[in-house]
Amino acid sequence: MQHFTVTGMTCAACSAHVEKAVRSVEGVTAVSVNLLTNSMQVEGTASAAAIEKAVADAGYGAVSRDKEQSMVSSGPDLDSLRDTQTPKMKKRLLASVILLIPLMYVSMGAMMWGWTLPAFLAESHVNMALFQMLLTITIMIINQKFFVSGVKSLIRRSPNMDTLVALGSGAAFVYSTFVTFRMAWALETGDHTTAMTQMHNLYFESAAMILTLITVGKMLEARSKGKTTDALKSLMKLAPETAVVVKDGVETEISVRQVKKGDIFIVRPGGSIPVDGIVLEGRSAVNEAALTGESLPVDKEPGSAVASATINQSGFLTCQATRVGEDTTLSKIIQMVSDASASKAPIAKIADKVSGIFVPAVMTIALFTMLIWLLAGESFAFAIGKGIAVLVISCPCALGLATPVAIMVGNGVGAKNGILFKTAASLEAAGKTQVMVLDKTGTITEGKPKVTDICPAENVSENTLLEAAAALESCSEHPLAKAVLEYCEERQITAIKAQDFKAEPGNGLYGNVNGQICRGGSVRYISGKTQVPEATMEESRKLADQGKTPLLFTLGDTFLGMIAVADVIKSTSAAAIKQLQKMGITVIMLTGDNAQTARAIANQAGTDDVIAGVLPEGKEEVVRAYQEQGFTVAMVGDGINDAPALTRAHTGIAIGAGADVAIDAADVVLMKSDLMDVPAAIRLSRSVLKNIHENLFWAFFYNCIGIPLAAGALYPAFGMSLNPMFGAAAMSLSSFCVVSNALRLNLCRIYDARKDNKINHPAVQTAAIENKEETKTMTKTLKIEGMMCGHCEAHVTKALMALEGVTEVKASHESNTAVVTMDREISEEILKKTVEDCDYKYLGME
């Protein structure tokens, strides 16, 4: 994916024209332009030079961002987010107002309030007109940007908001200039009556007032838009600038950009951790609030992971760098927030389509307005006044800003609280969730189980059982394995690592220990391999009823016994689930554990239903089953086995402490690993959606009411008409109102459940799935052109996983392939269409 800084955009129509121009470049598969951050993301094989040329030909500027120019190469830098427009507009506005005051005094003061004018003006209508003309010309020069941009856009047949302003103000000035000459001719011929009448047809003050009021609106809009990126700017300011590295026993302070993976660095009390790393020496409490929103410091000791931009509060730490530059946690968060803000939400598509044709449509309406009033017998002055009013009251910016400003602010609020939405679409989808599927281990529970019971078989010692268990579990990364190993370490049991180790997902472990086959796993798995004593079976059921997980072990043909492990639920899980239910969301707990253990945990957590004994591929089937019932499904998980289900769900939510693959597969990442963030994310999404609806309603309502009013729709019946100056004032405030409304999201209390609204949904039927020990599958390798990065891989994976029968997808932009695993035959035509619908080129099968 390529990233560019775009200059010259002033409204939503501009960003639409830039997108259209870049999309026409050969090799471009996707493009997204962000008006708020002046940035553009482009996917495809097109060169940066070709893209920059297309933008330049469209009348704007684009510069490719060098990866070494900012800490996050794919995100905006602070300079691109800095508000440089407001100070310039303040100067323009001040100069315009200083000149506008005498202009309004001369044009309106004497006529409306009888104010005294200087003799050289009061005694000569031509002098008065020329005085107004000179002041208006000066104001037009001060605000020449509207005319330069508007005329250029018109010449390139891509008119924007500046075009409407330029046409409106320009038409008023040209007509007033004509009237001035007509007055001079009338006076020259002695027709004083005509000269006096024409004084009322001057629109110089309207031309100047239009420009001044639009500048007021643009300044307020720019100032408000600057605030929408405050969260992103505050994140970027967290990045430390220097680090103290230790080489050959010598401490050296260097730029954080010079730190390399593997370097040893030190952090003194009160210092900011420069890059991600592992603690080698020292103990301390680290404040991670900047990344997670959690106010309580986290204890660190040798072996603990530390993240960049967090604060070392007490002890002296010596660490080794593990992730630097754009790979650090902070950089990834900045990238995620930036990418999400730059992406388009589905709800924005209507506004985008309207913005693309809005300006030409308004120009057409203004022209027809003039013609209709002329045909109705009104004067040319009246008709042109109505045409100008239509031009200046119309506002494409309000339509174009309705969605992105709310998305930007919403993402910022989420980031402050450790809730990261990867795309605008995921921010929109989360609030529509009807069924929430929660993985048990590590999501509802702590994910750090403890050994509670040791039950060796007859004539088998505890040490023999533990030695065999440790040999197998030492090769596993499962949380239950860690519990067994911790217990063995406490008992000083030395583990002999198993050979030929193999993990059988959802079932158990297999390996060679001292020349004998050793197995470990669930009651179902072991009972299928050897004879389990009835007493052990009975004991396992009792333990399961208590919410404990029985693990059985064998060595050769000998049954060794059982180890019981318990995983307690997190302190906030029950409250979080209750909040989700209050919102009208059905909560389902999903686990590979046996039914008794699962039911015990579900009763404590308070879920609506529980589905136990689910294999990894079964989790994806459960999500699909609820989707087939017509529900919008969200999946929350933290493990590798959750990745297919996270990808399948409408919204995949990954706990931040989970495996990287789970986070990559998810649409939302919770940095704090706290289930309370799930209802908070739903609450934030619903607030953003509500705000977008309000903005879109205001934008459409304003234009639907304002344009007919400006055209004089009420004049025949009520004699009411809209002066162009009031139209300009309305236009200047419309965008400001939309942006200001979006800024209200900063006041959203996403952890306050008191105002939650329950949304009633059809009854949810328990998803019935069948776990199969052996499933017949088939694999097809698709050749795809156009994937450029991990985001492209995720896009292709999500689309293919949505096909019925697809159980797994492994996409790679490096090999330009997608390996699709299916449990049923899917035609090549369907696979091809799915890939091409994602805007990638299908090249066939290997």
C-alpha cells in the first residue's frame, strides 16, 4: 500500500475528484482519500510517479511519503496534521471585515437607516457605485483563492465548492459592474430616474459579504476539523525522541530511530520507554495508560514485555529491543487509528455519490432558477439574485464531512480508551451486533488456570504422572499446559521434552517419551485411545461439574491418571455480559471444554447460552450458523484457534493480550484484555452511528430546504425571498454545525451503561454443529495479482471466508496466492468472482 500527502483539497467534492482521478490509473485497485488528514492510501501496482501525475492533472498536489520521514511511514506525520489553515484564514478574515464595514455602511447605511454619507458619495450615484466596486475588488483579491481554485476546477470539468462561491460572488460583481456603467450612461443622457432605480440593483455588498461569510465558515470549519485529529496528534506526541543504549559497557544517548532490534537500552525512573522490548534486569512499575487507558501501573520483572511510550515509574530497567520503528506497539496503534480514519464506512457511500454530482446539479438548478423567474416576468436583477442565492447556499461539504468527521472523532475516543477499530466499516458494524459469541479461555476467564487436583491411577505415583504430563505440556503453548508446567516447577519436577510432538487441536497432545508413546488431553480424546477406569470417569464428571477441566494422560498402554485444572472468570466478565444483554445482544459462550465445565463457567458469567466441546473449525461453523439465521454476529477471542471464527464474524474482536494472528484476523482490538471494553466498543459504535445519522440528516435537510428557499419557492405564496448574503451565511455555518456535532462524541461516556437502549431482535436459536474427528477437506491454491500488504491479505481472506464451505484461507502477498481449504466443492467461477469483487486480479489456479 502506498501513502501520499494531498494538497489543494477544500471540500468533499475535491476528495471525490482526486479518488476518481487516481482510480483511473492503470494498476490501481483501491484508493481512499482523507480530507481531514490530507492523506491518500492507494493499493495496486501503479507507480508513485503515475499516481502523483494523475492527482496533478486533476488540479491538486500529491507527494509520496518517504518511510524514513516519519516514525510511522504509513500514517500521517505531525506536520500533515498541524492546523496551518486557521491562522491564514484569520488574517484574510480580518482584512475582509475591515474593508467590508465601510462597504456595508455606504451600501446599506444610508438606504436602511438614513446614515449620513460624505458629500462626494451622497451627491453622486456613480461615485457611490465606484466606491463600492473598489472595496469589493480589494476583498475579492484578498479571497482570490476561491476564484483560482473554483475556476481551475471548472476548466477541468470537476467543479467544487469553491466553484459555487466563485460563480455566486463573481456573478454578483459582474452584474453590479454592468449596472454601474448603465447608471453612468443614464446620468450622461440626463435620465436621473433610471440612475436612481439602478442603485437598488447593485450587488457589490453581496459579492463581498458572500466571500467574507464563507471565509468565516471555512475558518470555523478548519478550527473544528483540527480538533478532530487531536487524539491522533496526542498519540504521535507520545513517541520518545531519544533512547539510552548500552554498547560495550558505555551508555550512549541516540535518536530512537537509530535503535536496532537486539540493542540493549536502559530506562531510569520517570523515563519513557523508547521501543518495545524485554526486561533483562531490574523490577519496576510501568504506567501503560498511554496505550491501554488503564490507570493502574503494571509490575515488570526480568522476562516481562515493555512497550514504547509507556512510563517507568520506579525502578531501573535494562531491556533488549524486540520491535523498533514502525513495528512498535505505539506505531501500530497510530497506523491503525490513521488507517481507520482514512477508510470509508458503508454508510458514507450515499453521501459520496451525492457529493460527486452535487456541484454540477446545483449549477444547473441555479441556471434554471434564473430562466424560470425571467419567463415568469420578473426583472433580470431579481432572477440573478435568486440564481446567486442558490449557488451560495448549497453546501457539498456538509454532505462530505458528515461521516468522516464522526469516524475520526470516534476512533480517537476509542484509542484513548484502548479500543482500536481497524476500519470505518468495523466501527459501523460493531453497533449493529445482535449475537455476541465469546470464547471462554482468556476472554471470559483469566486464561491463567491453576492445577487444583492430582488423581494418579492405581499403582502410579504422582511424580510419574507429573513427569509424563510435563514432558508433553512443555511442547505446548496452551494456557492449560502452562498451568501444569508451573505446578511441576513448584514441585521441582524435571521435564524431559517429548520427541515427535504433535498437537491435535481440540483433542490433545501426542509425543514420544523415553521411547514410548505418550498422550494427554480431554476425557473424550483419551477414552478413544485406551481404557479409562470407571472411577476416573466418575471423578472427571464431578470435577467438571465444579468448573474444572480434567486432563488425562497415558504412557504406552498404561493409563497414568488425571490432572484437574481450573480457570476462574475475570472480575469484570459477569458485569460486561449483563451490559451486553441490557443492550439487547444475545451472548453465547463458546469453548472446546466439556459441557459440564463450560456450563459451570457459563452459570457464573451469566451468558444466555453455551456451546461446549467445539473444535477450532467448529467455532467458525457456530458463527456461520448464527449468520445463516440472519443475525449480525460479533466474535470475541484471543487465541490462534479463534482466528477463523474472528475472520468469519461480521465483527471480529481480539483481546489485546492474545496471539498476533488473532489480532491480525480481527476488526477490533482491545488493548486492555478487559471484557468491559466489549460493551464500551458497542456503545461507542452506536454513538458514532447516531452522530453520523444526525449529520447526514442535517446535511440533506439543509440542502433540501435551503436550495428551494433560495430559489424563491415561497415568494409567489408569501412574498418571501432569501437575500444571497443570508444564503452565504447559512452555507458557512452548515459545515461548522456538522463538524461541531461530531466533536460532541468527545463527551461520550463509553463505560456508562445507564443510557443503554435495548434493541429487540428475533429469538436466537442455539447453533447446532457437529464436531467430527475426521472431516474430508479439499484445498485449492488461487493465483491473485494486486495484493500489496497484510491489509490486502486480510481483505481477500475475509471475502473468501464468507463463502459457504470455506473453512480456512491463507493469503500471501509475497507469493501472490491464496490457499483455500473447503469442506465441499466450490466452483472456480465463484472463487474468481469473489476475488475480483475485492478489486484484485484473478490469474487462475495452481
